[in-house]
Amino acid sequence: MAVGIMGILLKNRREQAPEVQEILTDYGDVILARSGVHDPAQDRGLITLTVEAGAAEIAELTKELESVPGVAVRTALFETD
């Protein structure tokens, strides 16, 4: 198991938010906390997540999010085992 922080940058928030939200809902069991801010002048958004799951599941979540065009993900994980 790992616990960590994910930063998700949406470069075009209005277009990407529905698909990103659907992915986050699918992985709701691994998300401990979520925060989001947006920059209306540039229509971008930044979501931060605190996650806890196996490294493979976190990698799957990252891969799904990055499959959305214009979405970038950065993760910092700490092994808890």
C-alpha cells in the first residue's frame, strides 16, 4: 500500500472536467481527500488528491487521467508497508 498526493492539471477545464470527474468517481474508494481550484481567465483547473491504494492501482488511475487530452498528472507516493 501507498499513501500520497496527486496533482491533476486540466488545461481546458470546461472540456475536460466531465471526463475527469467520471474517472475520479470510478476511483472514489482510494481518494481520501480532494481539493480543486480554477483559473477562469485561462480556463484551467488544478485538482489535488490525497490517495491511499496499491501502487498498481494508483498507476492505473494516473494512466486513465492522462488519457484525457490536455490533462497532466504528477504524483508523490510514500510506501506504508
